[in-house]
Amino acid sequence: MNRLAFVALTVIPVCFGAENTGKPYRYNGGGYTLFGFGACQHKVPYFNASVGGEALLVKGLSLGAEVGYNTFIESRSKSWGLGLLNVGYHFVDRSNPKKIEPFVNWGIIGAGFGEGSFGPAASLGGGVIYWFKPKMGIRSEFRYMVISEERIPMFGVGISFR
């Protein structure tokens, strides 16, 4: 019984602590899912579901990419895809991240595509991530998107992970 207790008290903590290499933690980016709602300039409701990722380069400067599914919420509306290359800034101390992380982002290069059509896209927005766990948080953001000739203000909520 004493050997079993000895093994349990020495081997199990080593297994769970194997991830810790002695280096201090450094936040280098992560991924997210986002579900957004808005309306175009014609007042037609809009839905977006997207996934993306960002890498923090220098301080809070980020470079990321996102791909998503988009549709206007009407009976005969066609859906389309959207791809964006984003540049942003996260107001964060990367070696000691806090629970609240504000950010801004700009979709500098983008394309909307679907059913034989292709058009330019861009976005400008910002928001906040609330980290309820060390590596998982709730992301909320507002964006103003331009897709071909449509102008769409959008509010989105999703999950971020690092």
C-alpha cells in the first residue's frame, strides 16, 4: 500500500506537470468561432458563421485569417463564403494576460465567393474577449463589412481559445 501511495504521489504529478517546461507562459495567439447578425443597407437581416485564427507578432499586433458562411435571412436568399486576411491589435500583456482583452481588427484583403460569383470584401471592427478560463474565452465584437456592393454592420459572439 505504501508503494502504491509513493507511486501515486510521485508519478501522477510528474505526468500532469510534463507540459510545464520551466519557461514562462507567453500568449502568442489563438483561434475563434464567431456567429454574427446584422442587416445590409437595404434593411435585410444577415447571418454569419465563421472560424479564424490570429498570431500575435510584436506586442499586441496580430495577423490572422478567417473563413465563413454568410446568408441574408430571406426565403430565396443565396448563401456565400467569405475569406478575410486580418491585421489587428490586441491590448494585452502577452506574458501576463488579464481576463478582459480588448482588440481592434481590419480585414484588409478579402473575397466573397459562391455560386459562380466572386467579389472583393473588407471589414473594420473591434471588440473584447472575456477569458473565463486560462485558455478559453467569450469573444464579442462589432464589425462594419463591405462585400461587393453590400454594406453590413454586424454584431458577433463566439468562443476564443489560446
